[in-house]
Amino acid sequence: MESQKAKIYVDNLYQELHDHWNCKINQGPFMTQLRDGTLPLSCVRRFFKDWGLFSIEVVALNAVSYHVHLPFFVRNYDLLPAFADKIAEELISPKPPGHILILLETANALGLSKEELFEQPASPAGRAISDYCRRVFQDGSIIELWGAHVYEETLGYWAKQWAEALVSHYGMSDRQAVYFTAHAEADLVQHDDHMGHGPLNRMILQRILEQGLTMTKLGYDPKYCAFTMVDLQALMERHALENPYPA
């Protein structure tokens, strides 16, 4: 696919995904109540318990994808430094083992222990997004994976709302809300000499299209892969609304 057509395709897919995210997540009942401060803390806790396990698993899966799709990045060597930096940042910033540390800091502020997050099973509804990611990251084609990555840009806007709500309505300090403040930055813009994850993912997806690497499994076109991430996050949120996690 020629470069201009690939860019138009990517821009259109991102816009469609943002519209879908706005309807299902941004304007959904969970986020609406969170922004207003009316979401019960027990529902916040349920969501974060399930999200915490997904968070640590998807960081590990990013490292797996480095190996799975390394030939593409060797051929497109200009993309390799930023891709490697993205994976490394999640594992070593602010220090090893990386983003797990800020995840646990916010979990602790919500009264959730490391054992609750990582050793107790997630709910089936909360587990679905992790299992879907495992399938796409380990067994998916490169365009399926970077179709799913389109969703990552929405997490920056979403995380910013979480951070503001936790500080404004749930008595947290900026430091306690660090998991969300860090991701509000990392997923959208350049930060501390690191390229934003969203812009990087756009570049990679466009390059995949330009080189015609469009093979997919039945029913797994890039739009489906992106929209499914949103739909499974919405499923986790609905479950949290219906199944509060007690203190």
C-alpha cells in the first residue's frame, strides 16, 4: 500500500476507535460515575484488582512480541530503537521491575495488597482482556497485534481522568495516583526522551500496511482487533459495577 493511502487508513482507524471508545468507555456509566466521584470505592477496588493483573501481564507480553516480530523490526531498523525503548521503560522505570512498582503504589492506596493483585485469580470478566491479549500477542499476525495496539492511545486520555478523579474525589495524593499519572503521559506524548506509545504505534501500523503485511486469521481484521480491546475493557467495568470488592 502506498504511503499516503496507508496514512489515511491508519488515521481513519484511529478515529473510528476513538469514537467507539468514547461511546463504550468515556461516556459509559463506570467512567461517568468515576469522574463525578459517585462511583463507590468498592467498585473502584474491584476494577483495579482485575486491571492490575492485566497490567502486569500485558507488560510481559510486550516483551514476548519483541521476539515474535523481531524480523520486521530488523528490516525496519529505524523503528527498532523506539520499540525497544518502550519495552525497556515498562520493565526498568522508575527502577526494576518497572511499572509494577507504580501499579503497587496505587493499589496500596486503594487498600489492595500485592497478593490480592497477583496471586488471587481475576474474575472471569476481568480476565477476558488478558486472555485475548495473550492470543493476539503470541499467536497473532503483526497487523493483528498493531491493530490491537490502536487501543493504547485511548489509555492516555482514560488514565488522565482516573488520576484527576482519585485526587479530587477519593482522597488520594498525586503520588498515590502515580500509576495513572504516569500512563496519562506515556501513552500520548514524548516524556523524558521516550517517544509516546500512541505515536509510535501509529508509525508501526503505517509501515506494516506500506509493506503489505496484511495477513489475518478469519474475523481478525485490524478494526476488530482494536474494537475488541475496548469492548473487553467495558466488560471489566460492567463487572466492577455489579460486583463491588469489599474492603
